Amino acid sequence: MSKKSRFISIFHRAPIKRQLYLIYTAVIVVPMLLLGTFLMMYTGRVMIDYYMDLLQSENHRVRNFLFELTTDTYNVSKDIAFDLGIRDILTRDFETKRDYMAAVDSNVLLEQCAKNYAEYSAIEIYTDNPTISDYKQFVRVDEEIMDTVWYQDAVSNPGVHWRAIPWEYGYNDEYWSLCLVRSIQLINSPYHAVLVIHLDENDMRLRVDSDEYICTMSVDKGPVFYSSDRRRYGKAQPLPVDFEEPSFQYTGQMEMDGKRYLLNISTFYMYQSDSCIYVCTLDGQGYESMKNVLGLCAIIIALNLVIPGIMIHFFTKQFAGRVNVLREEMHKASNQDYELISTFQGNDELSEAFADLQVMVQNIKEQEARAYEAQLKEQELLISQQEIEFKMLASQINPHFLYNTLETIRMKALKAGDKEAATAIKLLGKSMRYVLENMGTAMTTLEEELNHVDEYIAIQHLRFGDRIRYRKEIEEGLDLSRYYLPPLLLQPVVENAIVHGLEDRDEAGTIIVSVRRKTSDNMNLLIIDIDDNGCGMTEETLNQLRNDIEIRDMSRNKSIGLYNINQRMKLHFGDGYRIHVYSEPQIGTRVRLLLPIDQIMQDGL
């Protein structure tokens, strides 16, 4: 068997409720989960790409701003570094401080730069010329400044450098500033001069800060000089920057301060300088927005599974219940219980099937009713036939018996006189009276039936004398007047015992009629045995007699009396109650009648 056939076989063996759940799972749940998972992954990827593009654009915008700012700053620094008036001030040895201050006041370049460029918070020229003191943009170098890294680098490495330098800005408010540092070459002079242009942090914040993004910048391996979070000023770059890799670029995700961020890091080399700035842009809202969208998608997918699932559950429960009701009603009908429910929910194919079941059951009931009526009519015909046969039997109650009895009475009358003849006539009259009186009745008492047998035996004694012996064995305490049975049920059996069992015997024969009760298989029975010690029958003759009692052969004129008695018993009490014949050659014959006490007792009538 193929896997497909095996699966179909297992599927069809499952209850219909489970089949519907399996179909729902296979057709809706699994595809929805697969499709939903794919769409969520695809949506997440698209949203990440989208926010990454925005993040890169923001990073690019910051770098463009820095490029313009640093390039302009470089050009300003160039103008200052090559200004002859400034070089003259830096290389002269002033005799008095007034001469120095007058020379500084006469140079307007630095004043113009301070006024024209709001991007700069300060422009300073540091020099070790001993005749120069701190005045306006000129600062005398002390030991503390000489020990700084930026000053030493500027003196030892001529060129343009960018540094993050901490400095105080009013009221001892220290912050870190991005500064251009370059050495001013003083030809034929023993002195040194370093130009420092401080970029204004507030102006930069106005140009860089964004409500959606966080920006952090550092120069080379130096500390952070700009951050949307001021707490990070002067600290090492908290982001994963590889300072050893030139033109380092990074785009990805990271967790910082317990929050997930989208991150873009780029390297920006300043104009005409070996210094580079690491621009780090972070987006915390984009990741949260992506989580919210994906959460909403998950909720929609869950609702698309739960709502149909609830509907399928109630439909399956209702449908499986209707199927079970239909199955139970069909099972009842198969067990011949035709009392079906009157209504069936729904108006679909199941309702039509139930309606067809009702029609079928109604047809079966009608057919059974017709069959029962036909059976009753058949039984009525059989009863009528039996009554006719009974009347014929009663009207033709052994003509030989009447003939022999009358002949015997005549002979006795001749020999013994009128008394014995009168007795014989009296017995004959009583016997005929019993027969005629019960021709139109269905039942008589067991006492009257046995009295009739007594009268019949008494008449036979007139004929056979002591050759026939007769006795009754009645169970003690048995009230014969309370038991009813069809008339002329025992006398033909006794007559059959005399005619076929004792008539051909030379010695005297005995007939015993016994009546007793017995309980067998939870049934109360009345057993009437009629025994004779006559010739008996061979097994072959006995089997033929038993067959004649059950099946009447119209071509045979034997055992008609026993056949009629057997049929009357079955008609009155049912097929389980009939004549049973037992016989052995040279021992005798027993005819047993089994009667249901519950049906023949007066209290049970």
C-alpha cells in the first residue's frame, strides 16, 4: 500500500470530528503559519532595509555637513596661517606690551573671522614668543599647554590636524570641542605658533541633532566630542569601531543601555588632513516601529487562525452532533427500534437523509403491520380450521366407540338386567354431554377434563373389564379447578393409549395420568404425563409418529387426534408448548403435555 493510500485509510478511520479538525489544520493552520512566517520575515527584512537606508541617508547628511564645515574651516585656517600681518606679530620681539596690543588691534583678519563665522566658538593662536601675552586671539604658551598632545603634534608635525580638545566655556563649563589644529610656519624665527579653531558645539547640534536619530562622533582614536547624549562626552566610543581598518563601515544592530538600536558607522577623512572622524548614527525608534508592525502582523495572523478556529470548532461540534444523532437513529432502526425522534436540526443533506430514514422506517412499520395482520388472519384461519376439525371430531367422536358401547350395554342388559345397563347409559350420557357442552368453548378446567377422562375410562371398563387398570397421580396441594386448558385435550390421548397401546395385549394393561408442576429455565410449567405399559414402539415408528404429529400428511389417516391436540396447544400457548412422545418396545409409551402455568392459571387469565 502506498503512503498516500495508507494516509487516506488512516484519515477515513478517524471520527468525522477529528477529520474536520485535521482538514482545518492542513488547509488553514499550516499554510497560514507558513505564509505568515514568510511574510513576517519578509516584512521585517524590508523594514530593516528601509530603516537602514534612512539611517545611511542620515549618516550621509551628517558627513556632508562635516565635509562642508571642515573644508570651510581649513580654508579659514589657511588664510590665517599665511596672513603676513599675523606672522609679523608672531615673529616680532615687542619692547612694550602696548606695542604688542597695538599690533594685534591693527590686524582685522581674526576679528572678521570671529564675526563672520558663527560655526566657530573660538579662534586661538598659541605661541611661545616671550614678548607676547594673552590678548584677544593670541595666547602665550605655558608648560601645561606645552605638555598637551595636540600642541606637541602640531609643533613636531607641520600640517593640519583635527583633535577633540576639552576646554572651558564660561563659568567653568567644560566640554569637548572639535578643533582644527595646524602649525603656523615662522621662517627665520626661533618661535613656534599653533592655530586652533574651535567648532561651535551649539551650532553643530542645531545642524546635526534629529528627533529620530542619535549621533555620536569621535576623531581617530580619541574620545567622543559630539553626542546626542551629553553623558558620553569625553568618553571612549561605545560603538563597535575598528580603528585599525581604513575607511571603516558598519551597518547592523546592537543593544545599548538595555535598548535595541539600528546602527550605521562611517569613516570621514577631513580635507587636506590625515585625521578621520567616525560618524555613528543610531535609530531606536525604527526598531521599535518594526517590532510594533511585526507584532500587529502576528496579531492579525493569530486572529485569522483563532476566529476561523472558533467558527470551525462550533461548526464541527454541531455537525458531528447531527451526524451522531443520525447514526444513533439509524442504529436504532437497524435493531428494529422504530421509535425515532420527531425532529432533526438543519435543512441540508443530513436532514434529507434523516427524512429518507423516516420514510423507510414508516414503510417498514407499514409492511410489518400488514405482515402482522396477514399473520393474524392466517392464525384466525388456522383457528377456524381447528375449530371446524374439533367440531367434526366432537360430532364424530369415535363411532366405533359408540357402536361398541351400545353393543356392550345391550349384551349386559341381556345378561345382568337394567341396573348395569342404566349405569352404562348414564356414563355415556355424561361423556356426550361434556363433549357437546364444550363444543363452543375455548377453555375448561383441568378438574373437568380429568373427570371426563374418568368417565371415559369407566365406560372402557364396561368393555374391557379388568384388562384396563387406571390411576391418577396428582401433585399434593394442586388445585385442579384453578388451571384452565382447551377441552378434549387429554381424552384423545388416553383413547390413543388404549387403542394402540393396550388393546392388543392379552394381559391387563395400566394407564397412569400424572399431573405435577416444575420450574425450568425460569419458566413455571404444568406437566401432564399419560403413561401406558402397552406394546410400545420401535424407534422408526416413534419418529414417524413424531413427524405425523408436527406435519399432517393428508394421504395418511393416522395420528389425526394427536396432530390436532398438538396444533391446538401451539395456537393457544405458542410454538414452545406441544406434545412430546416417548416410547420403548415392550415397555410402554408416555405422552407428555407441557403447559405454561402463567397462562393457564385462573389468576393469570
